Amino acid sequence: MIFNTGAALLDTIVLSVVSKEIDGTYGYKITQDVRNALDVSESTLYPVLRRLLKDNCLETYDQEYQGRNRRYYKITPQGQAQLQMYRQEWTIYVQKINRIIEEGK
């Protein structure tokens, strides 16, 4: 993707990915799902996860998997509300950009 990915867009994408799993999902899977849309590294995504935890948009729990501890991330009600607001803002943003691009044809 040649367009800049700001913090709000990364937050939106991460919250969207995590919200798809009722019981939450783990960091590596989040990274893989986000990479399907954007070229980002784990070193970019883990600070996003930490920020969303700090902002109470995500919560974590640990669960054993194949003899190892795996940290799962789950969206909170506050995270759901934030995601809803991001989705509304995204819709408005896309409409405005599309209008500008379409007028230029």
C-alpha cells in the first residue's frame, strides 16, 4: 500500500481483527491478519496492541497452547465503542476522498 497508515487506521484495523473472534485472538494471528491488508511488521503492531490495552480497548488473558503460554487479546465494550466510532469516521472519510477522486476524472 502506498498510502500512509496512521495510528488511527492501525487501531481500527487491529480492533476489527480482534473483534472477529469472540474469545479473542493471539498476537501472531493478529499480525498475520493485518498483514493480509497492510505491509506492517510485528515491531509496529505490538506497540499498537499495548496502546489499545492501556486505553482499555483491549484486554488480555493467557492460555496454554502446546505446552507454552499464549497471550490472547479480546476487545472490550470500550473497544467496541471506539471501533464503531472509527468505522463511522472511515465511511465519511472514504466518501469525501471518493468524491474528490471521481470529480477529477
